[in-house]
Amino acid sequence: MGIPDVSWTHRSLPLILDAIPVNCKSLLDVGCGRGIIGALCRIYRGMDRLVGMDGFGAYLEFCQKAGFYDDTILRNLSDTPLPLNTQEFEVVTCIEVIEHLEWEAGQKLLSELERIGSQVIVTTPNVLFQQKEYDGNKFQRHLSQWRPSDFRMRGYVVYGAGSLNVGYSLRKAVEKVAGSSGEYVMPNRVRQSARHISEILGPLTRNLPWLSTNLLCVKGGQEPEK
């Protein structure tokens, strides 16, 4: 694939890893992308079975070459039910994926994750922003927004897993006055300061997820260390 368009990673990978039991023997990574969760599990967990599922074939080809997963499944995640048995895996992860589906399709996917795994770990932005079709992948676009209450209603424990939601709020406020170009009206120094403040105060949102830019949602199994 060459150098990917997405050259950054999820800032809360340690929290996600903490939520995966050390003695976990089987994990399904739904929307696995280029396999960051598979790679972490290969290094830090002793899996007997590790499977990646994604709708973009080029990502799965990369994962296969890297050897992150025992098996990979090409699947449009809006196409449910998924071809897996009930409680087939100890853990199912779905990292930065559900916002790429329409709302109803996302709800159906959650139901499938909960059927397939004893423990489900989901992360998603807590802010709405548009995203390009990175890597030529049409599934990279954002199509829905999710709130802590959406997951709590389904029995998830929800944590803040990002920065304090200052920068996005400031940008939205400026956009209301200056229009869609508001982000560029703000001096660069102001935008950088807002981002730094947000990142520094991010850990304070751990138990206040509605104030965080990202959510970590866990249902069943162990909770991540606080």
C-alpha cells in the first residue's frame, strides 16, 4: 500500500489494551484497518485465535503480509448479521469504526458484536467532524455521531479517552460567527494553545466522558485500569 494517508494513531491505545484481559485467548477485531490492535495483541497478549475483519481489501492484504491475524474476513460492516457464531470470541474490539456507519447500521453492528463476543470494546469520537476517503477507502467517511448515553443504554461502561473538548468547542463557536472558514480565522497561536490545553487536561475526562473528544466503551469482562 505504500505510505498511508493516515499516519497517526489512536492516543488511547494503552487504555484499549488495558481493557483486553491478559489471559484472553480469542479476539475478533472488527474494522481492523491496518491491524494496530492485532499487532498489540501479538506483542502483549497470548492469543490462540486472533481474527481481523474489514470492508477494505487493501487493509486486509497488508495485515496478512504482516501476520497480525490468524485469519482475516472481508466484510462490509453494514451487512449484518455477521458470519460468525454466538459467543464465538472472548473479546470483540471495534476501534474508531462505528462512526463510519449510518446510525441504524451502527446499532445493528453493536447488536452483532454483543452476540459474538463475551466482552465488547468500542471507541468512537465524541465530536462530529467530516473525514475524507483516506487511502482511497470509501468507508473512511464519517456518517454518524455517538454520545455516552447511546452506549450506556446498552449496558456499556463509558470512559473519556481523548482530550478535553475545548478545541472543537472553540472552533464551532468561531464557525458560527465566521462561517465554515472559522477555523482559519483564528490565529494559529490560539488554535495551538487550545489544542495543548485540551491534551493536558484530557486525563481529567476519564470519568467525565461527555467532556472528552473520544469515548471508550466496554461491555462485559474486565474494566480498564483507572
